[in-house]
Amino acid sequence: MANLEKTTLFESALWANMNDSEKESLYQCLDIRLKSFAKDSPIIFIGQHVTHLGVLVSGQAVVVAENIEGQRNVIAFISPGELFAEVYALSGKSSGVAVYAQTQVKVAFINAREATTVCQSACPHHKQLIWNLMHIVSTKNVALNEKIQCLGQRGIREKISIFLALKHNQFGGDIFDIHMNRQEMADYLCVDRSALSAVLSKMKEEGIIDYHKSSFSLKHKEQL
């Protein structure tokens, strides 16, 4: 693995609260495989038996659920240093989602059993890795609960209102970035893009929100 790729891997939350020597020691201890994927190619299939958790080393990827008609529902976007497939790798169950490369990507795959089994020397940094993994899974569970809150609303406006309120609370400040374009936002909320844009425009005309591309501000949060 090249130095730049290893640096990105070590910057992952999986290696949090470790010094450089501990990271290097753990890297040598784990079964890590680097693999490249072309743009739009699948990294993980729905139904695939997953034994390794993935860390995106370069590029951008997306996690999606697909119905029988092939329509996709965006679950999450993956940036360099972020983990994916850890829940399925740890549970031993087949993947219920697919992961696609949005750009040319490189992924570091880590054997889940080796990652969660303390080595014979019982080194503290391996215990730290397990704690970090637990924290990552818990944080993603919070994000999933937030999406459930959005999807639990009946109307598009209600979904948008909950979504923007949650993002405002998450990022704070008068102006915040949702890090999604309109199609990605529509996919996340499971609504039609045109209908989403129409409701956003209406809310902007009413002076409730303002936005430019992916940046938003709440003018009257109480009216959401």
C-alpha cells in the first residue's frame, strides 16, 4: 500500500486515539487487502456474504437499497477514510444493501474476525480499535434513526422540514451545507426530484428557508 493510501487509512476513525507506532503495528497485525474499482462498478452486491469491512481509501462511493424493479434508494454516501459493510461483516449476514463506486476508488478490506479478536499479546491499541469500531457503528445507527424520522413523515414538505431541522442541529450556524445535490437529496428522502424542487422553491418564497445549491439557512425555523 502506498504511503498516501496508508495515510488516508490511518486517518480513519477506526485508528482514532492511537499514535503512529501503534497504527503501524496494528496495520501489520491485520489482514488488509487493497482493491481498486472503476466508476459506477459495484463494490458489494445485495445478497453478498461479507467477511471484510471496507475503508474507502480514495474516491467517492454510495450505499443504496434496491427494489425488485431496480429503483435505488440512497442510504449513505462514503468519503475517503469512512467505513462501510461493517454491520454485515460483524453479523455474518448477507448484505442487504449494495455499494457502488461513484468515481474511481480504492478500498482497504479488513477481515472482521481479525479486527475484533484481540491478539495473543493483548495490545491496548487492538482494544482501542474494537472500541473505535463500536463507536462508528453506534454513530451510524444514530444517522439511520434520523433518516427514519424523515421517512416517517407523510408529505414531502414534512420530510424536508425534518431533514433540514436535523441538519441544522447537526452542523449548527446560520448557514449549513447538506453535502447533497438535489437528486441525492430526493433519493435520500425517497421523493421525486421535481416535486422536491417545487416544495423547496415554495418554502423559499414564503421566507421560511433560503438556499444556494447545497447550502441552506433557516429563516423561520418555527414555521418548518
